[in-house]
Amino acid sequence: MSGFSSRFVAFWLALVLLIYLVVGTLFAVYTPAWQSPDEPAHYNYIRYIAEHGRFPVLQPGDYPQDYLEEIKSQKFPSHFPIDPIRYEFYQPPLYYLLATPVFKLFGGALVPLRLLSVVLGAGLVYVACRLALAIFSLRPALALGTAAFVAFVPMHVAMMSAVNNDSLAELLLALALWGVIRYLLGEKEGRGDLAGVGVLLGLGLLTKLYAVATLAVAMAAVILRRRREGRRAARDMALLLGPAMVLVLPWLARNVAVYGWPDVMGLARHDEVVWGQLTTAEFVAQHGWGHLVREGLRTTYQSFWGQFGWMAVPMDRRIYLALGLFSILVIAGLLGWLVVEAVSGRRNLASGRQVDADGYESLTRTGKTREAFVRRLLSAAVLLFSMLLTLFSYVWYNTKFVQHQGRYLFPALIPLGLALALGWWTVVDRVRALVTRIGRLSCVSGLLFALPYAGLALLDVVSLSVFVIPYLS
């Protein structure tokens, strides 16, 4: 990037981060206590470490379903203790270890723990921008759009301002994915990048179980880059997996000692403990497959954008309709961008002329052009694979339990945000061309591109003041 572009990105990213921190802090302070999914169970994990100095063990009775439904229905009154809600005790420990000093420093107060998540979320927004910028370095608006999407999706803000391990897990895995993209795009051997990715993946596995998907993405990236180099592929795979395994194996061994073989992640114990939770088989037996699919799609869509509390408070239907129409427009733009890129890429490879996806043209040797094009294509494939793995894990989980919660798709928020930015930029570019043709000012395109992201930030404030506080207090 030029110096001007660097200053441009720094200014607008700082503004996005500032708005995010303000909105996230408002959510952390004004969301009623425990009115975020699983927050009491995460809080009790932190409290257990702070009070006992050791990791908890998930036991039968840690998921008191009837009591949990009763306390939720009464909006967590103060005379109902949250102590029996402990079903997250099987989770990896890193987030809870990080939060324990905050717990002790502030005497177990809820808001400081929530603010820790807000700060971790700010790191995620920054990494989202840097990751997108690594691929589209000459089109910084796409990176800023990606960062703004991650920052302002209302349900994501609500989760990033609650006590849970999602904030740290998403940050670590975004850093790992950024390292994978740098490895694919870089002209160097990438050893340091790969070892660093391995460390980040190990830390991610010590934070959230879904880090396994990002590990699979990183392994696929090594295979793609070294697809014709067996010895280098083996070396790079060792650099990736070595640090990750060194970090996570002690925790897996502890789980085997506690829960027995082969329950290395505590998932079998979790499924045993959460007895009484509605299973997919029970739902299908009562309502049929058609109702399951319809309800799953509707609830997933709504709860991705915002369905607050313990899925009890949806937004106004008109908001979902507006977001749906915008999404359709973005998908059309993205498909148009893909067609243009496919056609122009083939022409440029044939002619020896390189036209980056960033929109800048340069003359290069055909071999160099082909290499740059292939690296960019591999990076896009890795991001797509990451998104598909997240979707697959979501569907797989819902084959066991009825959990149509769009927040489970948030590990794919960066690829989704970049795809949205590409699609919306294409739409805006077509509008700009039309406006220029009829003699109007073309600078309106920048304002038009920023409009939906500003709308999401405004929707955050509306969500808190109109839905969260009135209905959950």
C-alpha cells in the first residue's frame, strides 16, 4: 500500500474499532445479568478455578434442565442462584485461566469479565482487517468492510460482550487463518509463519473444540502449496502440527485420565450429562423433517443477525426482511464478481498481462502472472474451505441436538464478511458506473459502500435499547 492508503486504512479502522468498543461496552454494562447463552455456566468455570485452584470435572447433575428453564423463564431473579449451572465444565481451560485474574481482581463482578471479552473482540476486528488486506492489498475498502461486518453484526456484538470462551477462540483462530493466508501468498519458505500458526492452533484447541476445523484448514493449505513437493510438504506439516500437539496433548491426556478412553475431548461425558436436551430424532418424530428444515433455516437466519437472551428475543420482522433483501443483493454482486474474475483471469494468463483482483494492472512475465494468480486462487479456496467446515460442523451438531443458533456460524464470520464486502463492492461499482455515465459525482460510491455498515452499527444501538433491555430486564 502507498502511504496514503496506509493512513486511509489506519484512520477508518480506528473509527470502526472505537465504535465497536463503545457499543460493546454498552452491551456489557446494560445487558441484564446472565441473559446471554450459557453465560452462567462459563462464569461458574472461572469461579471454580479461582476458588479451588484446579480444573473442574463435568459430572452428572451439572445440567439441571428443569431448574435452568425455570430460572430463564423468570429472567434470572437474584434469589435464584446460578451455582448449579455447570455444564461447560468439560471445555478446554485457556479462556478461563485468562479470565481468573480478572475475576479475583474485581471480586467476581460480572461486568469486568464481560469487558475482557469486548477487548478480545476488538483484537478480532483488527485481525479481520489485516487478513482481508493480505489478499486485497490494493483495495483497502474490502478489508475495512470485512472488519466492520465482524464488528457490527448485532448478535456477534452481544456474544463478544458476554462471559464465554468464543471471543478468545475466534481471535486465536483468526490469527491462525491470517498466518495460513500469509503462508500461501508469501514467496518465502514460510517456516516461521507455519510454526507460529501451529502455536496459535494449539492455543485455539486449548480454548474451544471447534479449533479442530481450523487445524484441518491449515493442513489443507500445506497440501495445496506443497502439492508437488513431498519432502517439503512433510517438513511443513511437521512445523505446523508439532507446536500444536505439544501444547494440546497434556490436556487431552488429562481428559483421558478423567473421562476415560477414548473421550479425549470430554464430548461423550457432555452428551451424557445434558440428558433431557431436545434431540433431533425426537423433534423429527414429533414434527417431521419438513418442519425441522423450515424451522432450522428460519431460526438460523434470524439468530445469526440477532435473537437475544437465550434465543427468547427476536428483532422486528421488518429488520430481518431488510437484511434479507440486502443479502440477496450482495449474493448477486458476488456471483457477478466471480464471473468477471474467472473470465479476466483466463485472458490475462493467456496474454501475459496481470490484472489483480484488486483492480490494478501490471505487465509481468507469464510465469510470474500464473504464480500470483494461483496463490490468490489458493487463498480464496482456503477461506471457502474454512467457511464450509464451519457450516458442516453446524449441521453435524444439529443432527444430534436441536440447536438452530446462528452464533455457531461466527467462526466463519471473516470469510463471510469478505464475501459480503466483495459482493457489495461489485454492486456499488455498477452504481458508480451508472452515476458517472449520467454526469453525477462518482465519489458517492464510497458513501454508498459504507452505508450498510453504518446501518449495522445503528442497529446495534437499536437492538440494545429496543429489544435487549426492555425484554430481558
